[in-house]
Amino acid sequence: MLLDQIQCWEATDVNDPMTQAAGRLYEQTLAPDERIPWVWIEKSLERVGRAAGWRKHLLLAAPASRQTDPAALAGYAYGAFIPGYGGYLCYVGVADWARRMGVGTRLFEAFFRAMDADAQTADDSLPFVVWESHRPSPDASPADREVWNARVRLFDRVGGLWVEGIDFLSPNFADDDGDPVPLQLFVKPMDRSAAEFNDARVRAMIDGLHERVYRNDPGDELYDGTFPPGCRPRLVPARLAAGMKLVFSV
Ligand SMILES: CC(C)(COP(=O)(O)OP(=O)(O)OC[C@H]1O[C@@H](n2cnc3c(N)ncnc32)[C@H](O)[C@@H]1OP(=O)(O)O)[C@@H](O)C(=O)NCCC(=O)NCCS
């Protein structure tokens, strides 16, 4: 399939068979402790168009000629523009049959455009888009390591930078009593250049994720655990998150 045959568009109807196919793909592509219940995402679609607050988007991707065929759903991305903060991409997933064809890249690009449009509508700035990802443990299976490599290459390709130096502790959605889930953060600088993300701005971006998204404040276990004494989070090329070498051309 040619890359330019893939189209991305916004889902607005929970009863649309394409949206329902996205729910199935969501549960197939993400581990239970990495995802919120799909029904929460459905509920957010019902509220699309509200003037204030988060502007949430579920984007779908499929070949142009099969945009109404649930079997042809190639991928989805879900996230929100958070006024006064930035863009937050919660989830992205691509069907097995559609991987390595540029669908993930297309979905990221469509999401960045949606964030840009939201910022303009809200007359706000868009300093960055941030997203999280779960890095497998060193003894993970080859399959899990391959998915991590795929993620990091995708993040690199779309201009994402890795926040090296911390594990962002998030709640375990699969088990209320389970251990926090340590996540790696990735950031795409938008209105600001990468060089403008000094230590204070990187820290403010992470603070904002805890406070605006997870409602964690200083003193909370997840917040404090994210910032152990002496940590110095900073932006580095995404590839370093998978131990890949940097290639410089002269
Ligand atoms: C990660 C995922 C979204 C990638 O989607 P995709 O459509 O295959 O990605 P693209 O085709 O746009 O490829 C982007 C980059 O990733 C690389 N890539 C994709 N799959 C890869 C794989 N299995 N191994 C190594 N690299 C891979 C591509 O080669 C490309 O890199 P390049 O430009 O350096 O060549 C997809 O594998 C997936 O859905 N995985 C399961 C769910 C998931 O992990 N979601 C992300 C949660 S944060």
C-alpha cells in the first residue's frame, strides 16, 4: 500500500462502526496497565465541541477507499489540547497488518496539526506536545523489545525528544492497588525551539503533566517518586531511549 493512500480523520460518533473498530484495536495494541477504559474515550467524544477545557480528539486512519470498512482500520491516536499547558498525546496504535507503512507517522502528524488548530482557536500558544511510553524491563521478551524499538524510531521520526533522567510515575489503571507504572516521557517542541527547553522549562512541563493530567501535587507519592533527589531531567534525541546510536552527517 502506498503511504499517500492512508487518510486520517477525526471520529465524532461513538456508534460509527469505525469508532467501534478503534475500540477493539485499542485493546489489542495496548497492555491493560497502560490504558484507561475505552468507555472513557467514548464519553469524551460525546463532549467534543465544548468551548472551555480540554479539547479531546480521537483520530482514525484507513486507506482512502476504505474509510467505512471496519476491517480496514489501520490505526488510531487519542489525545487532547490542554489550555495553558500544551498538547498531550495519550495513545497511538497501528493494526498489525498496517505496521511499517508510515501509518504511525501519519497519525502523529495529524495530531500535531489538530493541536496547532486548537491552540489557534483558543488564542493560546502551543509550546510542546508531550506523550508517555512504557519501556520494557531489560529481561523483557524479544517481542516486547521490538515494540519498544518501533516506538522509539517512530518518536524519533516525528521529531520527538526523550526526557532523559526520570521515570514518570503514573497510576496503574489495571490494578488500583498495583505498583505505579514508570513511564518514559517524549516531547515534540512546537512553538518553542528545543534549545529553549532549559532545566526549568523541562521541569515545568513534567510538573504540569502531574498536576493537570493526573492531579498529583508535591507531597503525593507519584509526584515525589518522579523527582528523586538530584535528578536532572533533560531533552535528548529520542533514539537514546532505546540505546540506539546517533548518526551525524557532515
Ligand atoms: C509503535 C507503532 C505505533 C509504530 O507504528 P507504524 O505505523 O508501524 O510506524 P511507521 O510505519 O510510521 O514507522 C515509524 C518508524 O518506526 C520504525 N518501525 C516501525 N515498526 C518497527 C519495528 N517493528 N522495528 C523497528 N522499527 C520499526 C519505522 O521503520 C520508522 O522508522 P524509520 O523512519 O527510522 O525507518 C506500532 O508498532 C504499534 O501500534 N505498536 C503497538 C502499540 C504501541 O506500541 N503504541 C505506542 C504506544 S506509546
